Amino acid sequence: MAIQFIPLIKALAPYLTTIATTAIPAFTSKSEAAKSDPVIAQQIKELQDAVTKNAQSLHIIAEQLQKVITSAEEASVEAQRQVATYKALVLGSSIVSVIAIAVAIYGLVA
């Protein structure tokens, strides 16, 4: 189920930082009421700090997710290589088995 989200995550990961850096300044404007009331100013500052920390956390998570996706792709390539090797081994052993059966039948007939 999570594999279905990988293309979406891969498409959005490079833009998370841009979105965060664009959204943070939207919270920095202060109204006249906020300038006059120190409680509101403190609350706005706390909210801005929280948004900044969240943006940083999202950036770290996006980097880690990108590493996980890269690792999954590498594992997928390795698994495909192993499957190809196993197919070649099965084909080779099948050919040897058919030759052995043919030699056994020839030995019984002759």
C-alpha cells in the first residue's frame, strides 16, 4: 500500500523546503494590535518559532525519506538481478536434465 505513495512522495520531496520557506514569511506580518499587546506579540513569536521548527523537521524528514526511496530502488535493482540469475540457472539445469533424460533413454534403447 505504501508503494503507491512513493511516486507522489518523490514528486513532492524537492518542493517541501520551498513551500516551508514561502509559508514562514506569511506569519511574520504583525498588525497594530499585535504591536501594542505584548501577549499577542509573544504568542505570534511562539507560533513563528513553532512553524520554523516544523519546517526544519519536514526538511529533515524529506531528506530521510529520499534516502529510504533511494535504498528501496537499489534493493529493487539487486532483486531483479538475482531473479535474472535464478532464471538462467533454472534454464541451464532444465537443459542439462533434458540431455540426461535423452542419454538415459538412448542407453535403454541401445
